Amino acid sequence: MPEHYFSADPSVPFERERFTAELWGHDLVLDSGSGVFSRGHLDHATAVLFRELEPPVQGQFLDLGCGYGVIGLAIARAVPLASVIGVDVNERALLLANDNARAAGLDSRFVACTPEQVPGDQVFDEIWSNPPIRIGKEALRELLLTWLPRLSPAGRMVMVMGKNLGGDSMQRWLTDQGWPTQRLASSKGFRVLETRRGQQG
């Protein structure tokens, strides 16, 4: 059975690959690795997210499906008052994300952990995500509906999805579920979506 980047414990040999990404005017040196999404480079979808959105101002942030931590660490670097939790099920991703945080001197404001390790009463001002599309539509919907209720009353989720991977249908579906979702940007076949609280139960 092939291993996927969303496997909890990939069995492929672990090799690190370092690269530098310029995000919101700051350079981040990142260790990526085999068995983790987007080894050795910033993926196109995440690049669109950074290019189309300005950094947030302050608050409590969740990097949902954090991988080796690029989104959450970029927020921690650009937003001095940010506190960021990254969540992932891939053990290698969590190891890399926390190592990257320490190397960047951001480990006091960024931590990566499994979903079960996030305190049950933790709420977030913003959730940022390049979500794991490959887990399948139903699993992705369940994932989003698990974390959206953790938003603060005035909070929002922003995420990037490929148009051909269901970005437009996800926008409609979330809105139908009582989570009003609008398109903030469209670039190179990707949608940047913003979701806020509505009349959901």
C-alpha cells in the first residue's frame, strides 16, 4: 500500500531537504522531508495564499494541516503578537515543524501537535489552511466541521483550494452548512476562500 503525506507514520526512509522561502517580506529557512507534503519547495497553492493575502494583525491562530509548518511559522514571523498552533497527523511533519520553529527562534509562539493534543477549550481568531484535499471529500468536510466551531465569534478561516479539486463546490457547501464562505481571490487555478460564522447550530 503506498504511503501518503497524510499517513500518521510514513515508512519511507526519512531524508531532510532544506530550502528558503520568502514570505511576506521575511526569509524562512525550512527543513522539509520525505513522506511530508511539498518536499523541498513551497507548493503552488500555499504560494497563492501568501501572495493574495496580507498577514493578519494579532491573535490566536491555527495552522490546520500544518505539514512542516510553513503557514504557521510565516504568521509567527510576520505577526509579533501571534500565538500559533499547527496541527497534523503526520509525525514527521510535526517533528519538522517544531524543529523549524526552534531553528527560527519562533518556538515560544509556534507549536505543532496532533489534533488530540489541542486543549478542548482552545478557540482561535483565525484558522489558516492549505487543506489535505487528498484525504477525500467526505473526510475533508468532516475535518473542517470539526475545527470551524473553534473559531472565536468574530473569527474567520482562510484556505486555498484548487478550482479543479473542488474549491467552488466547497465554497457552496460550507455556506449551505451555515458557514458563509466567500472567494477572496482566484489565481492560477486556485481559490482563496474566507469562512465566517453564520446561523449554524
